[in-house]
Amino acid sequence: MSSRSTVAILLASTALLGLTGCTGGSPSAPETPAVTAPQADISGEWVVTRTVLTSDDASNPTRAVGATSVRYVAIDREDCDEAVCPGTVLSGATLEGRTETKLEQTDGGLEYSFDGTLDCMNATTGGVLSVGAFEFSQTAALTVGESADVDGVDTASTLAGTLTYTDTLTDSGIDAGCLRDPRTVTVEYSVAAVRAPAA
């Protein structure tokens, strides 16, 4: 591979779901009932282990089936008068410089998404060959596994679910000399989270 042939190694994901419309005369789908049952507290620091289930990115060993990686996630759920409340999620490979996104609390769990761009790195020099050469998206959907009473509050102690990551090499990245086949990759992870040890 020449010095201008590069591979970007990065992380994230989203699953794209095709929706099929119903023909006329079909009954409309019932509205999702409001969540009224108390939900376990998910706020706090979590250590998230991701394991690759499926991947079409043969160029990156960190995305090979069975590969694991760790993220440090902080969940901040706002107080509100509803069973599920909004909030924020911080996520990163280290505690410093984590990225923030919106928390979508669900019945029995949570969802969160990230999207953006990633740089293409020169495989020979380690420098940046093209800024923002990859466009990525990532979505995680987790549910509470175990919970326990902590000072009178039902508090989640484990979370589990899935994460889907997709990135695409842009035209500008190709023009700068970045190469990857396939141009778009999708990686599916299983996710298991436990609360971080108290500092």
C-alpha cells in the first residue's frame, strides 16, 4: 500500500430500517401507551463493554467479530414529573474529552445516538491525510438488566443491549487519497454495562 493509501480506524453506528406503508383501509397502528410505572434510576457513571457481533470491515482488526472495546459513559437524567425523563449521555474511550449527546429514556432503559465526521489517517506517517473524510452514525439501545434498592431508590446496576455503527468514506476523502473497500461499513455490537467503581 502506498503512502497515499490509507485506512481510517474509528468507532460508531446506526441501523437503517426500511418502512413499508399500509394500503388504504388498513386500521391505523395503536399509539404507544404512556409509560407510568416507576423506572429504575440509570444516572451515574458506567463502564460499557462492546463485543462485535457482525462486521463488514475487514481492514480494521478492532472491528473483527469477537473483538471487544470499552467506553466510559456518564448518564445524567433530569428530574421531571414523568416516569421517563430527558437528560444527557457522555461517552468516550477515556474519561477525558468525552462526547455529549441527548438521552432518550425508554420504558425500562435508554437510547442514545452520535453522528459526525472522522479523519482519515496516513498509515505510514500517522498524520491526518484528510479531515472529516468519513461520515459516521451510531445508535445504542439498552435496557436495565439488574437493579436494587439503594437508599430507598430502585437503582439500575447493569444495562444490556445493542449498538450499531456505520461510516462512509466521502468523495473528498477519496480525492485526498483515502482508500477503503467497502466504502461503507456497518458494525453490530452487543453491549453490557456495569456501574463504575466508586472513586
